[in-house]
Amino acid sequence: LLAIVRAMTSSPSTIWGGRFSASPSALLQQINASIGFDKRFAAQDIQGSQAHATMLAQQGIITAADNTAIQQGLSQIAQEIADGVFTFDESLEDIHMNVETRLFTLVGEPAKRLHTARSRNDQVATDFRLWVRTAIESVEEQLTRLQKALLAKAETYSETIMPGFTHLQPAQPITFGHHLLAYVEMFGRDKSRFQDCRKRLNECPLGAAALAGTPFPIDRNQTANALGFNNPCRNSLDAVSARDFAAEFLSCASITMVHLSRFAEEIVLWCTPQFNFISLSDAYTTGSSIMPQKRNPDAAELIRGKTGRVFGDLTALLTLMKGLPLAYSKDLQEDKEPVFDGYDSLSVCLAVMTGMVDDMTANSEAMLAAAQKGYLTATDLADWLVRTLNMPFRDAHHITGTLVKMAETQGVQLHELSLEQMQGVEPRITAEVLSVLTLEASVNSRQSLGGTAPTRVKQAITAALATLGS
């Protein structure tokens, strides 16, 4: 027994060292150790081990007394980690060996029975799925908070008129509330993608062992249920080698970052003096080391910048996986850091964006002034010609273009043209046309489903809040 204790606690090779006569080199230990990052799996590793030990005892593979000792030891380790007093040892390679070695110190012989009918291959795959599942739940909560912040701001500015753009050129008048609701929709789809990812990953690898299953009479349904999975993975090779769930998570994160980055870009534009559409407080802006007048929207710029970082995480994982044969290869040790980094980047960006939305104040006067430039009601004029004069839209489009050119030449807006000037282009135009050329009339007329009319915006906010509440 003393020899076993020495073997369990002396050199890093002895956990698996029966085949070996010497310890690995310092360089191999350096590249081989993953405890520096996979200690983030500590809670999931202990959770999986507790479920595994309980199943082993119920199947008669280990004794009830051994299970009791294992459960008590694992609970103590979990508390030590939570309290920050657990010592992570790089010489023990990974989180699995760190926990198992500490468990042996605490409970002795029963600890050596815990690894029966499993491998580090199915153990890490289980830990990873549990971790990503928790990360998805956290991201969903953050996306919901961001949606609620956008809805609150959209309600405040449901009647605030601003120019809507295509090609970054003034196109038609919309409301700021309507613009913000577009991002509510985007982030809602992002959330549904993460939910779909969670459904697909929610199968349990535990019990697949190294790659071929195990001869022990284990109950994989029991451990899957205990860990909250829908069912066990159906193929042991796939169970230990699949990382598509991690790639899908990073894919969902990348798409979400695209949406965050697009919004961040608009915030950067809106904060410029040229737009002056919104302002951010000192909490989300910084100054310049040389130009005292500057107020820089650094928070938005950093979100925009971190988007490329998350793309890189996804690319790194896909590149890692593309050439790996089944089943497990040590390359898979490199699968975790991109996922951790992608989650960390996404999480902080969601939090910062939510804070900026709460913080931003719209400059309604500047938005209105911008909407009064660029002939934004031209489409309303064309629509009036179609509705009132029963004119084909292409003819109406041509007449409106002629009137826009006339107004542009004279340096006036459409509604500033005289009725006589308009009738010179189309004699049937009446004074009624002036009623559709105001920005308010244009916005209020957009009553179609999903339109920018304030009444529609308020209905959309109510419906979205009800969906989030449910």
C-alpha cells in the first residue's frame, strides 16, 4: 500500500506509468499540461464524477461504502476550489488527475475505484459538453437582458423621427424605436441558434470510455439523466471524438458578434459630430492623451474589434478538427481555449452593449434635422401618384425623380416646391399631395406589419416583452 501511495503522489507519470520506466521530459510536461486552462472544468468534472460513482455503486461495480467516501471527498474538493484553497498542480497534467489525486489524499483506496468503466476521453468530453451547456444558458440570459434594454429604449423613442439609410445614404424617414427593434429581432434569432445548439449537444458521452465502450455493466441512461442530458451518445467513437458542439457554439457566438459589431459601428457613427444622433456618458467613453476635446466611443470600438477575435476562435477550432482521424488524439487538448476565449469575449461584449444601450441618449433634434435632408419623402410622393391617380408605379417613379431633380436644382425640399411647379410635370397633381410630404405623415403611414409607424412600433414592443416574459 505504501508503494501505491508513493506512486499516486510522487511523479506525474505514475498515474498512467505502468508501461513506462522514466518520467517525461520537462519540455513534454510543459506542452502536455492543460491544467492552466482546463481547471475551468472543475465543477463539471466533479459533477460528472459524482454521477459516475453513484451509478457504479447502484450497478454493484463499487460498494456503497466506497461511493459514500467518494461523494464526501468530491464535495470537499468542490468546496476547496470554491474557497480558492485548492492547489492546482501542473505536474498532474489536467483537471481530472488533479481532482483524482486530491481525492486519494482525502479518502484513500476508494478513490482508485472511481475511474472504473470510464476514460479521460469520455470524461473530458462530458465535462466539455456540461461547460458549453452552462455557457449557452449564460449567453441566453445576457441576450435577453440586452433585448429588454433595447425594448425600453425603443419605447422611449417610439415617435422620434430619424433618417433610415440604404447604402449609408438617406432613404426614408423611420423612428429610432423602429431602428432599435431591428436589433431585438437579430438578437432573438441569435438566442434561438444557441438554443438549437444546446439541443444538439445535450447527449452524454460518459460511459463511452476510451473509444469502444466498456465490459462493465454500467447504466449510461442513469448517468445521462443525473447530469441533465436528454440521452447518452449513441456511438462510443463519436462520443469521445466529436467537437461539433463546440464549433457550433463558436459559430453561434460569431454570428452574434456580427450583430453586436454592426450595432457598435452604428453607435460609433451616431456619436460623431457629423451625425450627432446619440450621446454616451463618461461611463462608456474615453478621452485622448493629447486632444482634450475628444470623447471617444471606445466601448463600441472594442466590441467591433473583438468580433474578429471570436471569428479567429472559430477558425482555430475548425482548423484543429479538420484532419483528425477517429477517435481521440491529443490535438483535442487545444479545443478548449478557443471556446473559453470565444465565450469570454462574447460575454463581456454583451454586457458592455447592454450597458451602452441603457446609457445612450438620443438627440431627437439632430435626428429630425437629418431626416429633413435628402428628399426622404420621395417614395411617399410616388405612392400618392399611384394611389390617387391610378398611375403605374414606374411612371410615378419617373415623375417623382423629375420633381426631386427640380427641387435639388432649386436647393429646396420636395414640400417646398409650389403646386404649379409640380403640375408643370404632372397636371393632375392636387394640393392634397402636400399632406403626404411631411416626415410625420410618412412615418405614420407605414402601418404595414413590421412597419415604422409609432403605433406599430408600440405593438411590436408589447409583443416582444410578452415573448420574453414567457
